[in-house]
Amino acid sequence: MLVVMHASATPADIQEVCDAISALGFQSLPMPGAQRTTVGLVGNDRRVDGSHIEALPGVSEVIYVSSPFKQVSREWRKDSTLVAIAPGVVFGGRDVPIIAGPCSVESEAQILAAARAVRDGGAVALRGGAFKPRSSPYSFQGLGKRGLELLQLAKRETGLAIVTEAMDDEGARLAAEYADCIQIGARNMQNYSLLKTVGRLRKPVLLKRGMAATVEELLLSAEYILAEGNDQVILCERGVRTWDPSSRNMLDLNSIPTVQKLSHLPIVADPSHGTGVRDKVTPMARAAVAAGADGILIEVHPDPNRALSDGAQSLFPEQFVELVRQLRQISRAIGRDISVLPGQLPRNA
Amino acid sequence: MLVVMHASATPADIQEVCDAISALGFQSLPMPGAQRTTVGLVGNDRRVDGSHIEALPGVSEVIYVSSPFKQVSREWRKDSTLVAIAPGVVFGGRDVPIIAGPCSVESEAQILAAARAVRDGGAVALRGGAFKPRSSPYSFQGLGKRGLELLQLAKRETGLAIVTEAMDDEGARLAAEYADCIQIGARNMQNYSLLKTVGRLRKPVLLKRGMAATVEELLLSAEYILAEGNDQVILCERGVRTWDPSSRNMLDLNSIPTVQKLSHLPIVADPSHGTGVRDKVTPMARAAVAAGADGILIEVHPDPNRALSDGAQSLFPEQFVELVRQLRQISRAIGRDISVLPGQLPRNA
Amino acid sequence: MLVVMHASATPADIQEVCDAISALGFQSLPMPGAQRTTVGLVGNDRRVDGSHIEALPGVSEVIYVSSPFKQVSREWRKDSTLVAIAPGVVFGGRDVPIIAGPCSVESEAQILAAARAVRDGGAVALRGGAFKPRSSPYSFQGLGKRGLELLQLAKRETGLAIVTEAMDDEGARLAAEYADCIQIGARNMQNYSLLKTVGRLRKPVLLKRGMAATVEELLLSAEYILAEGNDQVILCERGVRTWDPSSRNMLDLNSIPTVQKLSHLPIVADPSHGTGVRDKVTPMARAAVAAGADGILIEVHPDPNRALSDGAQSLFPEQFVELVRQLRQISRAIGRDISVLPGQLPRNA
Amino acid sequence: MLVVMHASATPADIQEVCDAISALGFQSLPMPGAQRTTVGLVGNDRRVDGSHIEALPGVSEVIYVSSPFKQVSREWRKDSTLVAIAPGVVFGGRDVPIIAGPCSVESEAQILAAARAVRDGGAVALRGGAFKPRSSPYSFQGLGKRGLELLQLAKRETGLAIVTEAMDDEGARLAAEYADCIQIGARNMQNYSLLKTVGRLRKPVLLKRGMAATVEELLLSAEYILAEGNDQVILCERGVRTWDPSSRNMLDLNSIPTVQKLSHLPIVADPSHGTGVRDKVTPMARAAVAAGADGILIEVHPDPNRALSDGAQSLFPEQFVELVRQLRQISRAIGRDISVLPGQLPRNA
């Protein structure tokens, strides 16, 4: 921690800051400059809450130098963490798994059609919501436990791994039972009770970035899960709030190299929510792989025009086939490849 | 719902949109313009999810005309809702209650000192966190149930109503038992499970706006609570995310007249979190009252320099006394007043 | 400048940073911490451009401690600067001048009616655009030089000082000739050529904050004007870009105490552009005065329903009279008052 | 234009809106709905300024259906516009030109070294600033006319086309004389006087998106140039303001497919300013090409550690060679290629 003093700070002000640092149990180091003095806090190995120091007389700014996160940091663990949610479906390595499927599980026919279509197109995992967080209480809220059973059925039929969202403790326990990876949605990124719950469940977690969360806040939320003993966390960039009405969200691909520098955890991108409209999903999925994403999460519906939710951003199965063909070539241009399941021969391989 | 077509849309495109509207069970009304055609959906009395129509050929944009919320709307209920959390502590009427207190309950001595100080300064309710949502899992997380007991003690000593945050179902049930009003924090504004829980508890709820939530999203979250049968909801503007590092958050006072136009629910402001630093709390609290806020939520600590959290944004008791004196005069300039408890004679009256 | 090293930085990395600092002509001071080393740059009295140091091996972050601005800073000049644009129209002192008038000068009848209305309501200066920056090249662009002549006529008739916008060098020279204060609009806040021009003209300047400018950037733009020898600069908060469609802009009143702490220059608020709709202008003008604004800039039109631009955010004359009455009481609640011209007896006094 | 009425609007309110539309010279069409009435304006072929209608009694919202831009729109011109700034350097076609070079022209040796390096790496145009917009008046402001002469020299030596920024009329005329394409920087995107000047100069213009400009505002600024008779405009995404301190700007690649849908003008990306730090330039340049950018603008310096500006975001020549090799493969994966000059054999071809 560094405490920057005002140019007009008096020696007494500086002494008071030094005393406050001592009171926290650390050593203080005043560094006089030509224009102003800075006081360093020496000897800490974790983030100190010195917010009250900000308000001492003569203090201009308090700067935190220590990283606020610990176990998620690449300084803590140098090698990238591999998160295997099922045999052959590994995030964080050379190959890039594709998770695809509809926004919501709507019926047995729909989820089976979707699962077959995305497996044939090259996906290795199936996404689909059984519990849906909806801004309005009057929108379709998902099939609940019945949805999870249908996902399990789709897994048996196709061999795809299952990723599905949980919104509360009860849902998390059910998702852990029926699925291979529990998704925590953007709206719950800072629902710390839920983060602790999935930390204790020891199932892989896909943690989506909140609507306006900084990368640091995303990593701190992941830290909650790791702090409970679960390091099987996949981060997900899904677009952030934007003031530009031309796009529902702004897919922040800068976050991909940023996360990969700061953390050992894998990060995937969701261009469907990150753009909100089908026309942009294909170019932005390509962009995400080119930027180095460790996986892609994408909405595909067997009949988007009849989808109960997110129809406008779901790809038609044929579009998905063509997209994965392009993603495969782009991934090879940067020395990677798109993951395939044992025995899977995608139509676009 | 209005569907705006491209200038180049064909008659077949327009027909397909009309058919899609019919399939939703509504009547369609094409309106040709000089430049392009718009198709209206007639006869709906609620928001229709027509997202798949956005992706039909020839469609440029889908515009929603119906308000997405219902019970929270001033169109639904014309008169302002009064939320009384305790005798004499009423939000939404002529008078403006002040809720004050420390960020966290830290000890019996601290919370009692704080309670006495804020009551003497003119507050009618005491705030204080027993369960603290912290970005980092390693920060102080609150005293839990012991904190609630101390709040109850402070209530007995001072007569102040109690407002305290809940982060999960268990916490909500405890808060309902020990406090007069359950606060839902910004990070949980879209934790729909928790919103439903507090909707069923039938206790007044103070719902904080999320970090980057629109006013519409805030109202939709409140709708979750009303939809469970609980209309005792106080909304709270607490500052939104900003790209300007000169301020921790940006207190969006525009939201106050906006909410008051759209909804019958009261809205209060939290200038402490809305600014993040003591120097700005006083001017922004004044601004909030001048803008028409139905209450003020403010951090006051008996000894801010030793606070376990949010020390930099907590007022000293003396500053609070002076602030309330100014707030009283400002409220009178706009035909309101600052609430007082029966028998309370604030030092600044 | 402080250079924060990675935990994994080697002694050679640290030495390279020290060498780079020496190459810039300054002394380096390595400060080893328990977790990582920070290297300070000692002896500078201005902002050093050390951006290339950020990219040296082992460097985690470069932190600037020196303030990037100089002459605008309160550290440079302790006392608030008074900017007098006309006799009795002084910004930065105890009293709060109100600048009011239509968005655009439309005709002689319109501007005279507006001028009389706002003077009777308590304004001491008249605003009105002769050159209008419009997002679309097909919108009304103002009357040009004829507009300036009409403003001068209105000044002769009413005694009000004149504030008008310039968009280029030619316009700035004309505005300097005809008006008392040259406004630089939000879109031109970083048009450095224009800032230098008005810096050399030695007329008071009202500099509006850009759509998404930080307070630091606003102050740096003002520094361009002061660096040319003109310290008669009034800053203006006029709302910033927002992702919330419920408001055209977000009036950032936090910037008022922030600017007043960092700079000796006065700051005024423009609630008309800061909200974009008439209903919110009144509460937000009150809020701005309560927050400590050194002046208010407000759109009033004699017949808003027929305005050529900004009709929706212009007050009716009667609304303005009532607003100034409230502002006067609020300003007195915080030890200030609303400015009046010699001999002016507003209807609401 | 569509005028959405409140549920509580009276027949008289609706009539007043119809009358206001008639007064504008258009036909009105009231459309009663179950919940509320919408009034359409029929027969317009351009954007009407109906802002005063927003404020009429009973009006809830005014929605603009007509596109606010005209000549830049793909509805106006279906085929993509090709902008050729020099023989073989064409934007908007199948091939993707790369513009590279240092932030500023610093010296003859520096610019010649840079030019040779980027030509050998595969660039077809050289960028370099002679006039630099700097936030602080005390930062290096460029070599001015001498810089332009050095760029011309570099062109003679290498055959590269020249792109350079102008900040005012004088600079624009000089840039038109010495360079092949005039860049308008982000800070001047809404400097309408300058846009009109470059519209009349009939030189290709590279127009950068403002810090927080919407895509619509970017297109409207381009409309200013086309309205003067110059359709040789290249748009540029260069990152927008972000609240996330982990990145200097947020490169908004969503804007690329958005612009390509709305407009016939080419759009390029600048990952150097879009990220602000070297580590992210390579992944984000790849992402931009994968998203479909019609060109890439990239900072390369022969010795970034000694650059006078933007050192941290400039690539080393070797990094540039490797980057263009990857970009070539990615462009081929989507059916495009990287442009080459006649006779140019890049090291990475």
C-alpha cells in the first residue's frame, strides 16, 4: 500500500499516516519527492484494508500495490489450470472445446434435436437452461428439475457433457447431480453465498462475468470458489453493459488476454449474449477464438423462430456447422485446434 | 410491440412478420411509410417476448411499447405507496426519514455509540451490517447473528428502527426476525431466489440498485417482490459504475425523478456508497434531498478512523449533526421536512 | 512515478527499470516489499511520460503520483478564482449566477421574449446558440453571425450578460466580439486548436465537460487555456454518457465537489442537457445548487412547443420563475445566495 | 416517428399530438392498443425533429423509426464503397490492408527505420503523427510540418502510402498535400468544422470513433463528410471508454459487423489504442481480422523503449512480422487475404 500525500501536507500529517500504518502492524517508509511525499507500507503479504487512511488529513490517494486475489493468481500458480468437465472436454489446454445448445430446455424433442445438431456440428458439450434468470417475473422461468432430467437424457443419447445454470443452493445441488459443470450466471457473479456453495460442491464451475464487473471483481468472485477448496473454475466473458444501443451488450475480448496474464484459470467467451443478435454471433465467435479464448459458449436452437427465449441470438444448426468450420481454421492459425470427442467426426472437420 | 422493417423489405417479408404476430395470438397492423413499413401488434396487454421476430428477414428493429413492469408501475397504482417500517418511520410521504449508522456492526460499544449519535443527530433508523458482502473472501464478513442481536439491543436503547442487509435465505429469515427492514444489496439486485424469499416474508424491503442496473431493471427486480404479495418496497439509488477514477461510484440522482414518474414506490439515496469518500457525502446528501429523495441512507461511525470497513466514507458524528441541519432547511425549501421520532429532539432542530 | 514489479521480477528486471529511470534524468529508489518490489522515481516536479517503462520485463504497473495538471490545480493556487463575465456576474464567489435562455437564437422576437422572461425570473446572463453543433448535418445549424447580433440586441434591452458557443476559430473571434463569455461545447472539449485559440483571446470561457471525459481530462483541457495565459475559465458539468435509456445523459454531480477540491476554477451545472427532459430539470437544478455548484446553466424558451431545437428540455417561463424561487432558498440553506443584477428585482425574490 | 401515449392519456391529449404532427406538415395515424395508444407519423422521408412532442401532456415516449443518416447508409447504397488511398491500397474489398508505424514522427532515422520495418513485415501504408493531440499541453506535440516532410521522404523510400492526423483546418490542408489519407482522431470526431473541411478537400479520410461515441454518432459524423461531396471515408474502431481499470480502452469489435450492416463504408480496427498495452495488441489484432475488419491500424516502433509517445503499446518489429503471419492465415480462413503492394514480398508471406 502506498499513501500519496498532498503537496501541502504537513510533517504532522505525514507522521499521522505513519502512525496509522504502525497501528495496522506494518512498517511505514516515507519517501519525500520534490513535489509531494509518498508513504509506503512495507512488509505486507496480503491486501490491507486501509480505507480509513484515505480520509486522514493531508492524504491525496491510497494506492494498493498487492494483488487483491491470491489463489486465482498466476503469481500463485504459474501453470495454467486444466478444467476437465468430462473425458475429452478439457478447458485451459491446447484445444478449444465448444459448448452449444439452446437458451432453455423446452421439451424432450427440442433438447434432443438440439443436442444431435450441435454434436454433429462439432460441439463437445451441451448447454441448456433448466432454471432461467429472467429480468421479468412474468417471463418463462424454465422447466426446473424436469429440464435437468432431459439434459441427462440428451447426454446419454449423444455423449455430450452437460453445462447448466444454477440460481440458488437447491438448484446448485441438483445441477451437481445431473450435470457436468454448474454455470453461475452474470447476475449472480457476486452472490457470495452461492459461490461458497458451489465451492463446496467440488464440481466444475463456469463463472460468468457480471454485467459491469471489472476483471478484478471477476477474479475475486472466483477466489471465493477456490477459497472453499474447488479450483475447477472456468471464467466466461459474456459481454458487458454498453451505452451504445446498437448492441445489446459489448463483448469485451480485451478481457481474454488480461485474464490469461493475471490468472491460471481458463477463460471462455459467449458471443451469443455478448452481442444479442444472430448476425454478429458468427464474426464475434471467430474473434474470440482468434483472441485466444479457451472455449466458446454458443446458443444454437433447432428452430430459433419458435424458441421460448433468446430466439434472436440463437444460430440455426446450418450456421453452426459453418461457424465451427471457420473456428477450426482460425484455431489452427494460432497453433491450437477445436476439441473433438473420442469417435466424433463433425460434419465440418 | 412495433416491428420496423428495412426499406428493402419485400411484401413477403412483411407478410411473414404478420404471420408471426398471428401465431403469438395477436392482431397485426401494417403501416406503410414513405421510407419503410412498420407493423404494429394490436391487442396485447402485457409484454410479449417477440425476440425471434427480430431475426426474421427484412426486420430492422423490434420496439416494445408496453411497459415491462406492472404492479410497480404508477399506471397500475396512481398514489404513492407509503412504506412504514416502524411507527413514525414512513417512506414515500411528505417527510424524509434518515437512516444512519456504521457500515458494519463491530461490537456492542460501537453500535450503541453509533445509535445514540445518529439519533441525537436526527436519524430515525439505524443501519448496520451483520452479514457483509465483500469483494474479497479475505475481508471482514460481519458478526452474523450476534450482529443482529446487537442491533436489537441498540433499538431497545434508542427507539430507532433497524435496517440490515441479508445475503441469502437464512440471513433473510434472521433479518426479518431481528430488524424492521431487510436490505437487499446492489450485488444481489438480480438474485431472483432471494427476491422471491423476501417477497414472501412480508417485511419491508430496501432494494438497492445494482452497480450497472438500469432504472427499468431495478423496477423489474422490485416487481419480483410485489409479485409474491409484498408491496412494502423502498428503492435505493446508491451510485453506479463509472469510468471516472476520480469517484468510486457515480451517484445517479436523475434516477430519483425518473423512478417517481414511473413508479408509486418510494426511492431513497445512499450518498455514502454513491461517492465513496467523506468529503463528497455532505454535498451529495444535500443534492439528493433537493432532487426529491424520499429518504437518505448514510454511513456514520463513532470513530471512522478505526472502522473495520468503509472508514473513508463514514461521517464523524459532528459532521452528521451539521449535515442534518442543512438537510432540514433544504427539505423545507421544497415543501417537505426531515422526519423525527415521537419525542425526538435532534441537536440541530 | 512508481513502478510496481511482478512478484516474479528478477534483480536484473529491477535494475533495468532503475536504468530506464536514470535515462529519463531522475533518481530511482527501489523499495523491496514482502510480496514484490516497487521502484520510486524521485525528484520530479512534473508528470513524466514513462509509458515505455510499463512494457519492460517484470513490470506489473506504472502509477503516476504527480498531478498531471499544474496551473488549474488548487495546489498551484489556493484561493478560488473569481471569473467575472460582466459587472455583477461573477462565478466562483459566494453568490450563484444563473445563465438561462433558449437552445438556439431563432428570431428577434424569440430571443427578446426569452431574455425578458429569464431576467424577470432571476437570471443574470442569457444563453443562446448562434452556431449549433448538431449530430446530423441536416439539422438546424443556427443563424450564425445574425444570431450574435440578436444576442447583442437582447443584452442592450435587458442588461443580461451573454454566453454563446463557438465551434471554430472564426466563430470564437466573433463570439469574443459580440458576447461576454465564449462557450466551448462538450464535443469540442478536446479540440486543442480551439482551446489554444480561446486561450489567446483573453475572454472568459465556459468549458463544458465532454460526453465521457473524466474530471482529470476536463481539467487538462482547461490547462490548455490557462497555458495560453487566460485563467478566466468556468468549468461546466453537463451530464455524461449513460447506458440507462431512461435518461438522455447522467448528470454527474459528484464532479462538483471533486473539481472544487482539485482546482481553484469555478464549476457550474447544466441540468437541461444533463437530463434531457423538462420534468427532471427542476429537481436536478435544485440538486446542483445543493451540491455546491457555482452557477446554473438552464434552457428556457418563451414557447418550448415551437422551439427549433431542444424543446423537450426547455422550461416554460413560469416554471423558471418557480425554480429560481426554490434555488434561492436552497442556496441560503448552505450559506450562499442567487446572484442578482444591480437594480434587478426578480418576480420570485 | 411513433408517439407512444401513457395509459392515462385522454382523447384530448391524443388530439394535441395529432395536431402537432399536422403542424410539422405530416399525416398522423392514431393506433389504439389494449393498454395504450400509439400515434404514427406517416409520409416522412427524413428524420423529423419532434423533440417538443415528447413534452406534450400524455406522451410517454417518442420513437424514431427513420434512420437519422442517409448517404452513409447501406439503404442508400447497397454495394460496399471501395476507398483506394494509393494504388493497391484499397479498403472495403476482399483484401485487408495493414497500416503500421510509430505513434509520432520523431526523426528522419526513426521514421525511415520504422517504414522499412513495417514494409518488410507486410504493411502497405505507414502511419505516423506530425501533429499530436495530447491530453496535457506539456506533452510532446509532434514535429509539425517537418514531420510531414519526413513522412513524404519515407514514402519515396519505401512506396508505402501515408496516413497522418490533422487537428485543424491548417493541418488538414497540409496533410492533404503531403499524405494519402487524412486521419481525424477520436477527440475530433464531432468537430464538425473540421469534418466539413476534410469533406471539401476530396482526400480519403480515416475517421476514428470518439471515446464514447455510439455507432450511430460515428456514422452521423461520416455523413458530415459525405454531405460535402467526399465519400472516400474509412471508419475506425479504436476502443471506447471503460470503467475497467485493467484495460486503457475497451476495443468494441461488435461495432465491426454493426457498421458493415448499417453502412457501405469500410471499417478498420486499431488494436494499439484499443488495448493500450503491447501484450494485448497481437491477440486483439487477430480478433479484429477474424471479426471482419476491412483493415488494421497498428503501432510499430523500431525501438519502443525509446519512443517519445505510446511506447508501451508499440510492437517491436519482430513481433509485427509474426503478427502479420498469423493475420494472413486468419484472413484466409474467412475467405480474405492481407493486401500486398505490387512487388512487395513480406518476410512472413
